[in-house]
Amino acid sequence: MTPDIVPLGASDDPDAADARMSLELWRADAPSPRLALTAHGRNGAARAPHMQKMIDAYRARGYIVVSPDCCASAWNGSAGGEADFLLENHVRDVRRTIDWALANAATLGWSGAHLALCGHSMGAYAVARLAAGEYAGRVAHLLLVSPFTSGVRQIEARAKYHPDGIANLRREVPRALDEWPRHDIFTVIDRLTLPVAVFAGARDIVAPPENVREFVGRLPSPPLYRLLPEASHCLEGGDYRTELVDAIDRLDAAAGNPAPSV
């Protein structure tokens, strides 16, 4: 099965509110009360191999899945390229996707009753920030993989783990050093009172385990936390189907909406 491709926006300017992007819609076999949004990270794509693992896990549990191709990536056809990236625009594109799903719930076969947000890296930051903000009380659970936590932590990791990391970042993403430090999930982490699962790679030097542990430790309630020994930043080392499906089941049970019998 392949997803439906849904165009959104018209502007070729990635900074425009109406920037051109696309959504990938994975329909369920029957109408469903459950919809998940899966958000890729910086310079990513909706159907990248690690994102497909998350999509497949949600689909295995009867979810409709919507996956945006966010702007300013070299790996998808939405407006802009890697050098145009702003984290605020990434959050904007995830917000646009949620709003589109809510506005089109009936035609998607979604009852609108259960919304799950899942993200990788900066996509994880985006869904967490939105769950703590505009959609507080509307989101059933968060599933976060290799989450970006703050611009300060990310720049520190670049300097610590990557040779010439800061110089490369300045060249690849010219606005990052000015813009990323404005983003910090810890300013709103106390609002993340919903069920949360966090996956981290033991070998990750982009969102290193110490940064993820800080996030896990500061959540209002202990999350479901999985440290994957063979993974770096993108769920390497396995398909993790069992682990992801189990996390989704546990999150839905905690949210009072256990998985249907299969």
C-alpha cells in the first residue's frame, strides 16, 4: 500500500505562512477513532526508513496516519532547501498538518476522538511543544524518538561530538545559531502531563543519551523510556516493530483507550 499525497499551500517561499508542502495520508481499512501524526526532523522526509517504522507501528494498531513533508529539506519536494531551515517553520508545518487533519476528519474516516502525536528529533520537539501549547488536552499521547530538547543543548552536542560541527552548521543552516537557542522544551515541560514514550539511541551523537535522560527526568510523570543499544539517531540496528507497537499499546491504555482486540 502507498499513501495518498495531499498538497498543502502554494508559496515557494519556505518562510511564508502558505508555504508549499505535501502530506502523506495512510488510510485505515475501516473508519477509525484513532489518528496519528508522524513528524520527521530537520532535513527529513515523511517516508524516510526510520519514519516508516513509526508509521507501520501505528498502522498495525488500526490508526489512520498523516505524515507531513515539512519545508526546507533536501530530501522532499516541499518548498525550500536545507539552508532555508528554521525550527519555528518546522513547528508551523506540523501545526498546519494537525489543523488539516482536524478540519478533514470526516473525509478521512476519523471520528476525531483520539489524536496521537509522534515525532523524530526536531519533529519530536515540534509535537511536544504543540501538545504543551495549542493542543493541550486534545492529544492522547506522545511518542518521541531521539528528541531535540533545546537549541542550547543541540549546539553543545555539535561542539562536543562533531569535528568542525559549529562551522559546518553555520554553513549548512545559516540561521541556526541565531534561531535554535530560542527553542527550549523545558520552558513548557511541566504541561506535558499526558502519556509519553521516549526512544533514544545509545550511540546517538545528535540527540545524545544524556540530553534525552535530562528530558525524561524532568517530565511531570515518568514516561515509558527505551534506550536502544544498537541505535544512533535514526532507529538503526533493528526494525523495532515489537517495541514501537508495545509502546503505542501502553500509551493508549494509559490514555484510557486500549488497543482493539486483534
